[in-house]
Amino acid sequence: MSGDGIIEVGLGERAYSIHVGAGLLDDGASWRPSLRGPRALVVTNETIAPLYLDRVRARLDGITHAALVLPDGEAYKTLESCARVFDALAMLGAGRDACVLALGGGVIGDLAGFAAASWMRGIDFVQMPTTLLAMVDSSVGGKTGVNLPAGKNLVGAFHQPRAVVADTTTLATLPDREYRAGLAEVVKYGAIGNEAFFEWIEANADALASRDEAALVHAVTTSCRHKAAIVARDEHERGERALLNFGHTFGHALETEGAYTTLLHGEAVAIGMVLAARLSGRILDAPASDTERLVRVLAALGLPVEPPASDPQRLLGHMRMDKKNLGGRLRLILWRGIGKATIAEGVEDATVLAHLDRHVPRDT
């Protein structure tokens, strides 16, 4: 991995660079070389298009290109939206040397990446994340997919991008709630395997919450370096990469229960990390003081730490659909304390249900 805002993801012939810095969307030199063919499709949404679409298209001179603008929101991360991308690629006459540019947050990145993975059995795509959450998490590592009513990301593929272009100036237009949601994934990297980074987040929570530029760039680059290293060692999540899902099994269940409309992904992950940490105290003797530190730093960043009212039995049903589960048994990412995440195999349903009964208010 190198400095100067460029992080290398070492995957042999599928290796690529993550570019982090201000003004990168306008700097075609950082991403135009990733377009190997004569056609490109920009996939974005109704919120991002008025802000940044013209800037990207202005750098596509000499390339036959088109844009597809989708509705904004997790509720539109569906097979139906994916079919619209396929139709746009067909109208463009996209062959196997075409490229999809995913301009937006995690929903656009996952959806456009899955369409690229599927079109003619796989074409190039470039991630252009415009949210903090996408910059530090979903744009890196090649996980693509869409949601079903039964659960989040149940249909998808591993398909690595040709490049990731994280233009930090786009975060200036990010609503406060979405910005804070992205900070949950930043906290996660410290929580799972980098106690020094967690301590840095604690010390710089005010700077991060106020979008201090230097603090933000450090948070994004450190998070990306952490994830890039894990992805290089475990591309297809057969071992260590599963640790990146700390808080996600609980969080995805909360998102599914709310039909992807009540909680943002990062908010659900924040709550999920607290639920995972509390369960770790119960079954792994993780220090309660570390859970308290996690709650404090999340709250300092303006994130929720307690789950909304729900039905524990329904949440358990959603958790049983999680892709990490093996042999019909729950497989959870827990911790033994800050920086010490671990995979807990075969957690009993009854244990999780009792935990949910204790910590989740019942809906009426």
C-alpha cells in the first residue's frame, strides 16, 4: 500500500487502487485509465445526479456514454432496479469491454456492481462513492448485490472494481444523518482489530462529528487500508473477512424488519455493534467496560445505540437468513474486547432470543 491518497488492493490480476482526496471526480487522470473500452454507463440516483453527474460526464469525452438516474434509497436496491441497468446497457450497445461507473452511495455501488458482474457474465466497473459509508466500506472489496423482501443482499456476487475514486469534497453535500451513519463503519474498524485507531476515534470524536477535513481524510484512509488488507488476504469471505461484519447480523435484521425505511445502514450497524458487544459479555466474558466505551463513542458521534421497538422472534428469523450462517446454525461476529473481534460458531437460537428479549423493546 502506498501513501499520497492511493491505497493498493493486492489481488493479483484483479488488483486495483483506491484513490482518496479532494477534487478527484474532476481529475480524469485518476480514473479514466480504468476505462478500457469505447462505452461507459454512469449509474447514479436522483439526489446525486444534479450535484455530480455533469462533472463525471465532462471527463468522458471520446467515449460513447449514457447515464441512468435511479430513485434514491435502500428500498430501490432491488432486482427491478438492476433490470433497468441492464436495459440501459442494452440501449448503449455495451459489449464485454464496456464499463459501469457507480456514482453514489452504497446502494448505487452494490446495485451497479452487481449489474456489471452479471452483464455478459462480467464487465468492468468503477466505484465513485459519494457517501462516507460507501467510501470506507461498501465500495472496497467487490461485494455487490441487491435486497429481497426476505433479507438484505441475498442476491449478489463478488466482483472487484477496476478502481475506487473517493472524492472527499462530495461529503460536503451529505446530509448530517447520512454522514453520521458512515462514521459507524469507521468505528467498526477500530472495534474489530485496531485498538489504537479506536482510541484515536475517541480522542477525535468532536473533529469527526464536525467534518474536520484532516480528521476525515485520516479516518477514510485508515479504514480503507484496514479493509484492503483483509480483502487481499480473504477475498471471498472464507475466514478473516467475516470479521468486517461485526454488528451487521443484528443490524441487517433491524433493517429488514423496518423494510429498509426506518434505519440507515450505518445506524443499524451502530445498534448492531452494541448488541453484539453486549452478547459477547454474556457468552465470551468480554469486558463490560469496553462495551461502555463503544456506546460512548457512538453516542458522541450522534449515532443511535439502542434498538427500536420490534418483535424479538421476528428479528431472530431475519438473523437466520444471514449469509454467514453454516449448517443451519447462527454464526455471529462478536468480540473479546476492543480490537479483538472473533467468529462465534453455532450460537444457539435460544441464547440469541433471550438476548433480544432483554435488549429490544417489544412493539405493540
